[in-house]
Amino acid sequence: MSVENTNQWEPKIIVFACNWCTYAAADLAGLNRLEYPAEVRIIRTPCSGRMDPMFVLRAFNRGADGVLLSG
Amino acid sequence: MVAVAQHPNIELITYAEVTAVNGYIGNFTVTIKKKAKYVDWDVCTGCGTCEEKCPTKKLKNEFDLGLGQRTAIHKLFPQAVPGKPYIDAENCLKLTKDKCGICEKICPTEAIRFNDRDEYITEEIGAIVIATGYDLFPWEKAYGEYGYGKYPDVITSLQFERLVSSGGPTGGKIKRPSDNKEPQSVAFIKCVGSRDDAKGKSYCSRACCMYTAKHAFQVKEKMPDSEAYVFYMDVRTAGKNYEEFYQRSVNAGARYIRGRVSKIYPRGDKLVLKSEDTLLGRPIEVEADLVVLATAMVPSEGAEELAKTIGFSTDKDGFYQEAHPKLQPVDTFAAGVYLAGCCQGPKDIPDTVAQASAAAVKVCGVFSKAELPTEPMVSEVNTEKCSGCGFCVPICPYKAISLEEIQERGHHGTITRKAARINSSLCQGCGACVPACRTQALNLKGYTDEQLVAEVDALCL
Amino acid sequence: MKKRVGVFVCDCGTNIASVVDTEKVAEAARKIPGVIFATTYKYMCSDPGQELIRNSIREHELEQVVIASCSPRMHEPTFRKAVEAGGINGYLFEMINIREQDSWVHRNRSQATGKAIDLVRMAVSKVLRNTPLQISSIPITKKALVIGGGIAGMQAALDIADAGYPVVLVEKEASIGGKMAQLDKTFPTMDCAA
């Protein structure tokens, strides 16, 4: 984890976001300055159809605390 | 209409259907079936003599929705474009029983062709606009309380349009179908089939509030002494000058009653409508001579097959699915195929015209380029790994994958087997095929398994 | 392909820099294996910003580029062109979003900076696995098909035809006009429908 000076444990969430909806929505959240925990990390996918269960297992395997697929 | 027929850039093919669409944006091959008309339109002048002399005169006129009559050889309506007649093969004496043939004898230009057959032509096309419109919800099958269609004086709004139209069967005089009398009171029922989960469709058909306001206004305008009742759930007038138009109708004397009509039954030569006035909170009974149902719009017959032919999807109600409800309202998931009008969802004329112009701009946008660049982030097949199972073919929403025969060198000479092939012009790079591939023969360029796994690893560790 | 990644971190004026310590991100980027150059700039999308990218590619013989700035939904095409102008394939480039999805949604400076560093690491990891891709082109038959001759089909056909392109209008009935031709007057203007 590269976050410094964090005393509090925060779960690491990996988000797989479809470029056309969820990724755009995350941009919209930014435009509206909606705050959410910084430990959320977004990976852009061309479409949720691209998702392979392997990616989810891989994320858990490597220490992700949660995975969100959204599209 | 005439402007379309006269435009030098428009080739009009009527009485025809699109039966096959192959290819992709910029390069479609379209097969069109020209149905047999039994009249050579190149020769016919549209003089109308055949219609006058045709002995089969008492056929239901579909254009007037059964309110008028027509002959077997006929123009769709007097102002038809092109203004040429065709023969209704099912009812023509010559074509069914080999009798008559009068039209052939009297036609001054010898345009009748009893041996005409359906003809198939193909066209090379770069982009497609679909504007197949709507049909009316078959209320006769669903609404027993309105008589299942057994009362002749319960009609649809579209039939009412024919009654008020000067080109219609009554020359624009409002007469009720049962006895041709001028109705003293006309009742309109809105949302028949619309906003009715139980018997009809869940959606609002959008145009009905306004055309019913127009109809009520026309009743008061043409017959000032008559009554116009409008039974409604809500009055929705979201549009420029729409609310004003509705108020004009109310000011002209249209009586709006908030409530659903629960029953229509005859009393003498009148029809009784039972309802509740929900604003007063009490039952109400209205006697009317004519009842007009604002029937829901549904996708036109054959819309679903056309979607399958071209290769894009329909929504839960059978309307064509736009690529994005807000940002791509005229695009479909098939590149180069655009939507206009009610085939995409119920709408009124201003919205339809706006969407049609938007679709036209999309087409012109495609045509404005010398060549179309293709997105390089598309799927690719490793033919060596592909087992030819074909599992990916139905997964692809863009019909971009096909199974093709390939030849390989084996131990005992050349082997012919099947393998997936990607048409990179059709592929939109969604990658849905990749996880579906059991042998990992497919990968999406720019978003390969390796790349995505590398991203996961970099974030997690 | 050699691993010579250049990382460009954009301040976006204060949009990014007020929350994310961009200098720290660049500094951390330099330590990622494969990265040989990293820098920040006030507005990466501006002319001088793009020039910085082009010059750095040549000067440091970069093979891959990562740009940390706004949403790729906005400026990915811009930067892809800039990278190509610098002399490398536009697909040997990755862009990450440290504005809409970082500085605009988080307030804690160290957390936001940490997230930006993570995202840079992710993009570097991906870009090292990118391959050059080529855009090809296909010819266009400049002729349109309109299916349906009602008001929608007629309007679309006329607009396309007026723009100078040939149109084939197919109608299933023997006449065009559709439902529109069956209507009497139409609201709100009460024009005739024909």
C-alpha cells in the first residue's frame, strides 16, 4: 500500500468500470465533487462484457478487500 | 410527400420490404423485395379509369381503417404518392378465379400485368435510417369492458382522424359508423392500452393527450351544439405551445373528467359510459353517441423481424433500442444504422421530425468522410488455439464473428477445419467474446488478459 | 521493444495540484522499474504542454508514455496525437484520471497523492504490455437506405437527399405518407397533415 500516514485501516476496493457508463459516471461524480473513500481504485474496461471471472479472483488473490463490477 | 417523390436524389420504392441486410457500416448489401403490383407503374398514368370500372367495389378500405370501401384495383388513397394503383391479389376476380379482367381491357395505356411476380433487387448502401413507425395496440383483444370491438360506435382515435379528414370516407363530417348520424355527444377515453400494466403497456404513448385535446376541439368546432367529454388519468402537455392548445380546447367547451371508464354498454341507440369522477370522488355516468379510444402506440408489425435481419436489439416493449437513452438517441448498436420516429418509442410529430433530421445528420456525418477509420482496439483470433467451437459467435452483439473454413498443414497433408474470424469493421471492441473463449484463442487488442491482469496486480500489491 | 517509459503528471492549474502533490507523484514514478523520465506541468493539454511531451520523447528516446491528468474520455485523443507527433505509436500510451477520479473526489492530500501514485504504477504496468496498433480504413458507399416512408422516413430522406447524397426510400405500402397521411389537422398549429 502506498498510502502514507494512514492510521486507520481502509479496505482496498478494486472497481472494474465500463468505459461507457460507470467510468463516465465516476467522472460525473468528480464534476459534482461527490466525495468517496480514496481507497477505491478504478480499472477502466471497454465494456462489462470484457470482464473475466479470472480478474476478480486475481484481485482477491493479490489482497483486494472488495471488488465492484459495474456496467 | 410530393417533395420526396420529386427529389432527384431520392429513389422511391413503394410496396416493398427489406428482406436481408449484410455487411457493415459504409458497405451494406441490402435485398429489397418488390411485391407484385400487377400494374406497370412505368406505363400507368394514374388516370383512375380502372378504379371506376372494377366490379369488386365493396372491400374494406384499410386506409380508412374499415370506415370506407374500395375496389380491388385501387390507389392506397386518392392523394397517394406515387399516384398509381395496384391490385389486391386476394380479392381480384381475375387473379383468384380467372374471371373479369375488365381493367386490362379498359386501361388506355395497357399497364395491367396479371402475370406480375414479386421481384428481388439488391442495393449497395453506406448507412441506414430505420423509420418503421407504429401500429395501434389491439384494444379489441384486451378491453372487454369497452365491448371487445362489438359496438360499431366505439372507435380508435385514428379512425376518428379519418372521420374528421376532408379526404376521409365522410368528407370530413363527423358521422358515427352505425347509422351515419351526426353524434350529439362524443366521449374520448385516454390511455387505452397505455399506462396499464394489467391489460396493456406500462408506458405513456406521449401523443394521445394532445391529439385528444385536438379531437375534442374539432368536435366543438364542427358541431358547436354537441358535447365533448374527455376521460383522463392525467393531462400531459409537455411541449412548446402544448398547454396553451389544451387550454384552448377546454375553453372551447371540452369537458374533462378525471377517471377511468370501467364499462361501456348500449342503451337505446346510445352508449353509456360508467366511471368515477375522482376529483369529486363520486360515480358518474355519461351517455354518448360516439366513443373514441386514444389507443396506445405499439411497434409496427414486423418490427422485430427487421431488427433481427439487420442485427440490433429491441427493448422490452419491442421498440428499437437506441445505443444510449440520452447521449445516443438515434444510434443503434449496429454502426451505420440509425433510428427515426416511433420505431424507437412513442412520440409526436415534432419529436419525430427532430429525430429524423438528427438521424439524417448522422448519415451525412458518415458520408462526409472519404474513408472510415477503424478502431484498432478490436478482438483478434489466434487461429492455432481456436477449436472452432463457435461459442463466441452468438455472444457477439455486433455479428462480427463468423466461423470460416481454414486449411492447415497436418502430419498427413492438409487439414480443413473451422475457426473463428473477426470482421474488424463490425467489431466494436467490447471484448465480450474474450471471456467466452474456452481455449483463450481470443483477445482484445488494447485490453488483453495480460494487460488487465497487470493492472490488477499493480493496484493490489 | 525497450522499456523506456516517460510519465507526465498534469497540475491542471490547481484542479489537480491543490489536492494531489504532483511533484511527489513524479518523484515516485521515477522509481518505478521501466520509467526513465517523469515530470509535471501546469497544463499538459496546452500547446507548451504537448510540446513538452513531444520534445521529451525525442530527448529521452521514450518508447512508452503515461499521462496522468484528467479523464481519458476527454483528452485521450488529444494526447494520442501528441504522442504520435513525438514519433511513437499512439497506442503505446496510457492515460490515467487523477482529476475526476482523484483530486475532485478526495480531500486528504496524502491519500489522494497515494492513489495517484498507485494509478501511475498501474498505467506503467499496462503500457509496458502495450503493442503498437494501426488504424486502417474502409471505403464508404455514399448512398443511404431509409426504411419506412412515414413522416420520419420522409424527413430523413429529404434531409439526406438535400445534403447531396442519393437515398433509397423503401415503403411497405403502395404509397408513402404512413400514419401521417391518415391524420387530419395536427396540433398545435392545426396545419393539414399532407
